[in-house]
Amino acid sequence: MITVAGFNTAIDRYIRLDALQPGEIHRARAEQVYPGGKGVHVAQTIAALGERVQLIGLVDAPHRNLISRRMSERGVLFHGVEVAGELRHCMALQEAGGRMTEILGQGPLLSPLERDALLHAFRRAAEDSELVILSGSLPRGFAATLYADLAAHVQAHGMRCLVDASGEAMRQTLLARPLMLKPNRDEISELLGYAVTDLDAATQAVLALRAQGIAMPVVTMGELGAVAADDSGVWCARIDAMQVVNTVGSGDCFLAGMAVALARHMPLEHALRLGVACGAANAQAEETGFAERAAVDALLPNVSVYRMHA
């Protein structure tokens, strides 16, 4: 079983319009609404790839049925903790030329009782897991040290831990030395204090994370691919040019592919191939944060993997 802590559940709204003009009235050309948040994206893609997965996250009364029904349809065992406040809403606005603008809501401020209920649900679920993923922003009310504390807890109980966080939460989690830390190029640039703009810089970044105790650091670089390291060396994976529809959530689908590969004890080079294929499958579809298995299988032969550093 893979357990995903995607605490800060969201309602995702994907809107296509001709052109975004600040201060003007716009009419949408198309609109879709999905349960979202990074944890939802990761969990439903893991399930699509055929692995057992459970997700712990927030729900509110207006959206409990929507989220529970979608997770059940996608094969995800969902442990929803209901809160009094309203879930955050996230909006992705895509113009006809492809430019994407994202607006990420804050979400509810959790009470002490709500925080305790969420952590209790997580700890109970994690007892049955071999792999734990901590993914996304933290709900308001939690300290930035939460992921570090949870990573230390699960690893002390013999479970492998993968973390996708940003800002101070990622900085604190680094100190707990999870098996995997997966920043994107903006997040790793902020963490290290210099711009990571190409694959050579990403190689140095994963080596720097290895030196700080991360056994399998991964840096995703958008269209350049992804770079990762472990005892076998530093590897890069990328995919040839393809049609892109919606890249929002591609990093989450990438992480799902990596997690499935690790659950199947695949070597890093094969894990990277699966991760990149999952991220690309998401980018080719309209829905935010979901990679269908057939699309992943079709893309796998197009992913190039090569060693960057011994």
C-alpha cells in the first residue's frame, strides 16, 4: 500500500479563454471542475498505474460527495477529514496561445481539533504502508515543520518517505532526510540560493542534496526533463517534442510514476522513465493532474534516459 498525505485538498477549475486582459470581462471558451490538490493528483495517477493507494485529505460539506465519488471511481481509498471551513479553490486560466495563469486559493484555517483529526487519520493509514508520500502545501494552522516531523516518524517505523513540498516546508523537511525530495527548478533555485536553469545545474543540485543526506533527490526541469541521483549515479530523463495541452499537475503525475516504480523495486533509470512518461501523459490531456495508463504506456518508448554523472 502507498499512502499519500495530500492534506490541502482543493477544487480545481480549468478555464480556457481567448486572451487574458486584466481589468476586462472575459467569457470562457470551455470550463472543467475537478477535485484537486497535489495529493489528489498523485494518488489517482498511482491508482491508474495499478498500485493500491490511499489518500488522506480535507473535505468540506459542499464537496464531500464530489471528492469521495471521484476518488472511488479512480480506485483511490480516500480518508476525508471534514472541516468547518471551505476548501481552497484553485484556478488555471489557459489562453488560446497556450499561456497559463494559475491562481491558488488559501484554504481554511484549521482548528486544533481538526489538525489532530487529520494527523490521527494519517498515522492510522500509514501503519499499513511501505511507501509514504507527503505532497503539496500545508493547510493553514500547521507549522512549516510538519512534513519534517511526519517524515521522521514514518522512517523511524521502517517506511520509505517521498516529499514534494516548497518554501520553508521543504527546507525543514531536508533536515529530516527523507528518501526522496522532489523540487522543481523554481523550488530548488529558492532552496539553494542560485538559479538552476539547465541540466548541468540540476546535476549539481541533486549532488548537493545527496551531500545533505537525501538518498534519492530528484529535480524536475519542465520541458528539459528530470534529473535524479542515487548510489548508481546521476541520471536524466526527457521526452521528445510533443503536443502540450495542459501542464498543470504534470509534476504530481511524475511523482506518482516514481512512487510506483519504487514500490516495484525498479532501478532509478527505469523509475525516471516512468515518471517522465506520466508527466507527459498529463500534459497531453485537458484534465489537471491525471495520467491515464494507456497514455503512459504509449509514451514510455519515447522517453530517453541517460547517465549524467557516475
